[in-house]
Amino acid sequence: MIFIILSILFNAYVGVIFKYFGKWNIDSQTAIVVNYWVCVVTGCLFISEHPFTQSNITSDWLPWSIGIGILLISMFNIMSMASVRIGVTLTQAANKMSLAIPVFFSFYLYQEGLGLIKIVGLLCALIGVYFITVSDKVQSKNHNKNWWLLPLLFIGSGTIDTIMKFVETNFIKNNQSLNYYLIYCFAAAAIMGSLYLAKQIVMSNIKLNSQSLLAGILLGIPNYFSIYFLLKALQFKDLNSSSIIPINNIGILILVTIYGFIIFKEKLNMRNKLGLGLAACSILLLILGS
């Protein structure tokens, strides 16, 4: 259970750091690319050895790590685009409601049980996500022509969680291979992101600044452990993945929302408060249902 809590805490930290990007005048693209390189370095230091060996390059999880790396950098960019063109509210809703995808595949691939309590818990989780992210502010009319970003984000985010569980179940043999796999995921994301950033620098004359580099470092170290502890949590035998992934997503959303309310003085309407209550109840129900 400790790994679930640590995963929620590290992921919430990552979400909070993004809230400061606007205040610190951070170029998010630069910070995200630096973050992935820092993740690679963090992983190497964590295992205290060189991971880029012949045996790892020919391992059966390598294609999956490359796929996840491409998805990670792609989803970060899509989230950024959707937040600007559509609004943070709908973007966050699409991202967190993607928990429905890995939950569905958990039932289909791993024959995980689905009792009444778990069904109620999942419904509370989805409704809670909607109510937490719903805002009284009117969304930009721009979202009509950019609506396609939302299903793309929904499918992409859900696919990442689904593949993570699939790889953990079928290819991760021990803690060492878990770290190797993660390092290769982040390396793939870093390489793809660097190529895109280099193109942006050449085409748009973007200049790197020290604030963005520092932000990438502050983001990278916890980002590595946010996914590391999620994968460790998925190995927890007393809870199955159809409960762990929703609990993780809901827990992150609750912490980030509460932090925004206390620190940033973000206002919570009645629906937001109801959503927090439903989200909290969903976590209890998902634990009981497992």
C-alpha cells in the first residue's frame, strides 16, 4: 500500500510543479525535454550501474519501452495544446477519465473480478473526476474546432496505463528489470523530445533559458519515481490493477485540487466539493471491492 501512496505523492508533486510554470515564465517544451533526460540520469544513479547493455537492447520489453516513450512525450504535448486551445477543465477531465481504459482491459485480459462495490466505486470515481474539474467559467468557443484533442488525450493516457500494466505482468521479472525498462522509456521520450525541440529552435528561433532548465531538473527526479512507484504498486497482490489505477488517478487529482485551493486560493464551487467527496468515497469503495 505504501507504493500507492508514494506514487500519488510524487505524481501530485509533478502536477503542482506544472502549476508554477506560468508564474516562473517557463518554456514547458524545454522543461519537459530536460525532465526526461534527468529521469534517465536519475534512473542510472538509482540502480548505480550502466543500463545500456547488449542484453537490455535485445530484451523483449524494449519495443514496449520505445512505444511508451513516444506516447509520454506525445501526451505531454497534446495536454499542453488542449489546455491552451480548449481549456484546462476539459483537458483534465479527459486525462483523468482515461482510467476507464486500463480498468476495462484489466477485466478483459486478467479476468479481474467485478463486484457491485467495485462498480459503484468506479462510477463514483468517474463522476467525481467530472465534478472536480467542472468550472463555472465559460470555455472558449475555440474548443469546437479542436475537439479532436480530447479523445486523443483520453485514448493516449489510457493506453499508457494499460501498456504499463501489460509490461509489468508479462515482462518485468524483478526490480532490476523494472528500472531498466523505465530508463529506456524515458530515454526514448528524451530523444524524441530533443529532436522536436531542436526543430523548434531552428525554425522558430527559440532560446533556452536557465529557468526552463532548472524547472526540468525539479520535474525530472520526482517524475521518475512517480512511474517507478506506480509500477511497484501494480505488483501489489492484495489490490488488482482495476482498483490501483483509479485510486492512483483519483488520489492525484484530490491532492492537486486541495493544494490549489490552499496555496493558490483557487475557488471551489459546490460541484467541485461534491466531486472531492465522491472521489474520496470511490477510493474506499475500490479498496473494499478488491
